[in-house]
Amino acid sequence: MEANEAQIALDQIRLAAEQTRRAVARSGTGWIFIIWGCVWFVGYLGGQFLGGARSGLLWAALDILGGVATAIVGMRTRRRVRSAYGWRVPGLWLALMAYVGLLVWIAWPMPADRLVLFITVGISFGFVFLGLWLAPALLWTGMALTALAILGWLVMPAYLGTWLAFLGGGGLIGLGVNILRA
């Protein structure tokens, strides 16, 4: 292979990688991160200030809204980008939510701060798992969310909801915006 042929091949590889990044951004991934970042932001702040049953109702409503918004984004973008994983990624999230719910039920009762930490780390594990499977950025997102959640719980447990709203929810929103800009 001549040097100019190698350069042409490298240019084609770079173009394919760039087209893949654009396809992922157009596939709704960025919007899904923004949706769930907003859910986390409002949910954690609401949990910080509402507490108790009202916080649970807020989270239930936000999770339903987030699920519906995610489904809408998925339906609108599925024709543009087809994933080889199809139903597996949403299936992973549904299974993860079911298992986290089951583990909360088994460990109940637990203090509110531990419940928040437990659920956050459980969801962060989903990002780590997907990162190992699909994209390193998700791995780093999950590890960062886990570290931030534990740090907030250790350093300022009374303000864990506010901490997670700004750093967890805000971080997901920032990641979504970054993906859309890519």
C-alpha cells in the first residue's frame, strides 16, 4: 500500500467515525440525556424540599413524563438511525429499574438519604454497564455519577438532593447538549 492510499483509507475511516457521531447525535441520544437530566434536576430538588410521600409522588410523575418523552424521541428518531441492539438498551433500563425497585423493597425501610443514594448508584450502574457494552463516554458518566453521589452523601448528606440535582441532573443535561453539538 502506498502512502497516499493509506492516507485515503485513514480519511475514509475518519469520515465514517464523524458520520457515526452525527448519527448518534441525531438518533435522540442527546435529547434523552437532556430529558432525564431535567427529571433528575426537578426530582432531586423536589425531594430535597418536599420530602416524604410528596417527593415520591413527584418522582413517580417525573418518571412517567420522562418515559413518555423518551418514547416520543425514540419513535421520532428510530427511522433515521437503526441500532443493532434494538430493544436491548430500553430492555436493560426496564430490567435495571425493576431490580433496583426489588432491592429497595427487600432492604426497606431505609433512611431517605440512603434510598436516594441507593437508587442513584443503581442507575449509575446502568450507565457503567452500557459504557462497557456500547460507548466509553457512558462508562465515565456512570462512574462520575456514582463518585459524585457518594461524595455528596459523605460530605453534605443534608443537602444530597440539591447536590445531585445540580451535579447529577445538570451533568446529564450538559452531556446531552455536548452530544447534540457533536
